[in-house]
Amino acid sequence: MPQADMEAATRKAVAAQKECSERLRLPVEITNSIGMKFTLIPAGEFLMGSRETSKQLNTAFAPYGAKKPVWIKNVPPSRRVRITRPIYLGAHEVTRGQFRRFVDDTGYQTDAEKGDRKGITVIEFVDRETEVRLDPEGSWRKVGFDQTDEHPVVGVSWNDATAFCTWLSRKEGKTYRLPTEAQWEYACRAGSTTRYSGGDDPEDLASIGNVADATAKARFPDWKKWTIRGSDGYAYTAPVGKFRANSFGLYDMHGNVWEWCSDWWDAAYWKDSPSEDPAGPATGSDRVIRGGGWGSFAGGCRAAFRSACEPRGRNFNLGFRVVLVLADASGS
């Protein structure tokens, strides 16, 4: 996408956000009672999915280890989708500190802490090689690397994420939930039609997200086949908000941690899905995850890329961000 077109798309997204704010008399940014920041996402139409063919993607990502991968098959070709109602979306991924408030207030035990499937997978560095193993005692409290309360919470299942939303809704008398897959991609793109909100070049990810990069490669030499050359400065999760935000004011939409969406997963759903406010299939066995994580290669961090995990699943690179529903807001 030419630079001039990218700048025009950015201006259009910012103008739509400002117009929505003025029309509804709502601030562009708000902060809730536990310090979570939200940004206003206007209603609008966008091209969802990949504008590139599988062949084009394989060629483009060959330097990053692409070998006719399954990750390409899960991305639908681009199609017009309309989001008819504005929302507030978390500017950041939910942090450990925010999740801790929920746990302290309710005594909630996550799926991992209940003994379900014996903890979570954790990552270790053993004799210069990456070792991923199941830790029976692993949970959001113990993920295999150091985190502060400013880092995104990981090791939480879809069930845990929705329980957090239920608690926050009750606490504030408002409706919080996970974003739909369509809302997530629309917000991530923020007017762009490129692979990433900042353009097509994987190397630019070092300035907008925490992905598998030179920093991770130095920590895990066996990752050399899929890391970008640039360095984002973090081998594991980064504190939220350390990278450049997109045009809507959202941080870490590419990388840092995968993010749960509300939708059930269906690889074929987008062939016949509604063009307005698609919410995913009615049933399924897995839930959609989006955005890529700190150990993900560049192709898996694209705005169009989609993957899935069972609702009880959790990992050292999987977290979430939440939507604040505007009950009385009308679309554009």
C-alpha cells in the first residue's frame, strides 16, 4: 500500500472516531474504576480477511520460515463487513494487576488452578534450546518467566476471561464482554488494508508490537528460522502500551499475547457469514484467538490471521482485552 494511501486511511479512521465522539457526546478515551483505559471505536465498514493469495503469502514469508503452512488456510479472502454499532475497546490487553483485582475481590480460581488438565504449558531455556512443557503448578501466577502487574495476564482460559467480564459488568453496572472476531479485526486495522496496521513490511513490527525478533532469537537460538531481523527489546511479554498505537489508539494489537474473541471457531464460517455484525457460528468446540504473541512469527501476527483454542485452553502467550458495550449508542 503506497504511503500516501496509508496516511489517507489513517486520517479517515481518526476523522470517523472524532465524528462519532462528537455526535454521541462521548469522549474518545475513558478510564474505568479499576484503571482500564478504553478507546472509542466508531461504526463502519472494512475489508476483512486477506487480500493476498496463499501463493503470495508463502512467497512473502519464505524468509521467515513459511513452508506451505496451515496458518494460511485459516484466513478467508477479503470481503466487506460492516460493524453497525460503536463500542469502547480496551486500549490495552488486560493486565496481571487488573486480573488480580478480580481474583482478590471474588476468590475466583482459574481453570488451571482448579487442576483442570494439570496447569499450563510453560517455556524454559535448557542447554541453549527452547523447552516447552506442561507445568502441573502453572497458572496465571506462574508462567515460566517474570511478569509485573503491568504485563498482560496470560495463562487464562476463555472461561476465565468471560468470568472476568461478568465480574466487571456487575461491579460497574455496565456490560463488558470479549470482542467478536469481526470487531477485533476492524479495530486492529483502524482504516488500514495492509498486513499490519502500520504497513506490509514484517520488519516494521518491531515498532508496533512484541513478536519473535532478534531479542527472542538471542534468548532462543533455535527460533532463528522465523524471527524478524529487528529488535523490539523483549524476549517474553512486554508491559502493555510500550509500542506505537494504531490510528484508533489501541496498543499491542500485533503480538505480545494472543487475544480471546467471543466467537466459536469455524474455518469455513466466512464463506456464508452475515455482512453486518457477524458473531461467529452458533456452536463449536474451540474459540477464536487473534493477534499473535511474543513468540509468534510475522505471518501469524497479521491483522487477517485467525486461530483457535478450546475454551479451557491456556498458555504462556494467550490473554485478552475487553469491550465496553454502549447500550444506547446508534450506528453511523
